[in-house]
Amino acid sequence: MRTFIVAFLISLTTFLAEAQHGGASNGKILMIAANPSVSETTGWPIGCWAAELTHPYWEFTHAGYEVEIVSPDGGKLEFDGYSNPTDPSGYSADDLLSLGWLNSIKHMEMIASTRKLADVNPAEYKAIFLVGGQSPMYTFRGNKQLMDFVVNFYLTGKPTALVCHSTCILLDAKLPNGKYLVEGKKWTGFADAEEQFADNFVGKRIQPFWIEEEARKMKKTNFLVKPAFTPFAIADGNLITGQQQNSGTEAARLVLKALTKN
């Protein structure tokens, strides 16, 4: 049965890709994923979260957009272990979209050698979408190049989306006037309750800081969360944020809604 499901997903993904290739493109969307790293708290190899890449990618391509996946440093991307449907933990075993991706040569090639963010011309894209995972907590926060890219893109008025742990850059990102990008904004990100669940699941502290805890210390901003692992995304102007790995589809759909309005 598993072999049949994988074969079906590969066939379906190929069909949609070919259908999209044969039609007129609605434009390009840039997805930015974290480079592989090593957690300083657990010692685990870490990367981007599979569903936060594969599910939004599905939404964007199904809607007729071309998608390019890049990373701050370029090169090969790795999925966080717990986000891999084939991981022995079984944590993401029901993520059939990501399972199909893992078994698609075409799609695995997209993350085998990504372009560097510095080589990207933002004017070519109608929207950007930052993928979460464990690595962003180390490789996104404090990354000036990435923050500048996101802030400058946001200032163009085009949809600027971040999901799960990638929202950690909003704890520091500032506009040219010195105000935080999220000042006066409603936004979301990985919740404290979700961090506590993850810590309990593995039996140790995972993250070096918690996004909700840090966001609550910020003035003049409104950080919102739903109950743990509830799909939830917010659009406030052209800033779009998703709470966690179950919110990638919702965030992607808000991006598409904004593009339709534009």
C-alpha cells in the first residue's frame, strides 16, 4: 500500500508540474529556507521543516505560480528529522505531500543546490515566503543580510510571508525609521505551548529561546496564537505570518489572496 501511495503521489506531482509548465505563468514566488546547521542545545543536525516547504509550494504551483527555493548561504538543504515522513519517530508519517516530494527526483533536485540569497534579484518575484524549521532559530535570527532582504521586500508592498520558527527574524527586524517592522502589527509564530509540547516529546529543551516569550516583551505589537498546533495564519497589510507547521497552507493561501487583490 505504501508503495502504491508513493507512486500515486509522484504521478500526481509530475502531472501537475507538466500541466503548469504548459500554461502561462502568473509570476514567480521566492521561498527562502534555512541552511543545515547543528543545534547548540541538543547537538542534533537541523534544517528546514519539510511541510512548511512542500505544502506552500503545492499551493503556489497549483495556482499557476513558478517557485524558486533559495537559502542564505546556497547549497543543499536538509529537512529536520522529525519533519521527514520516513523518520523512525513517525512524527510526520502522515505528511503525504512531503513523502511524495522525497520520492520525486525533480523536486529533490530543487533543494540539492539552492542559489544564495545574495544572488537573487527581488524585483523578479511577486511574493516571498520564509520556511521555518529548527535551523532558522540559529541561522535566521541575527542574520542581517536576510533581515535587510525581508524588510526591503516588505517595503515594496508585496506579500511578505513567514511561518513557524522563521518568524524569529521579526523579533529584530527594523524599518529604516528605526521602528520594528511588527510595531502596530498583528502577527504569529511558534507558540510557547508548542515549544513545551516538543520539549516534553523528546525529553529535553530544544530551542535556545521561545518566539512567543520574546515577542511578549516587545511593545506596541500584538502577537497572537491559537491552541497548540491549530492551523492559523494572519495577514496584516502585506505582512503574512503562520503559527507552525500546520499553518503553511493557510499562510500560502493568504499570499495568493493578496496577489489576487493586487
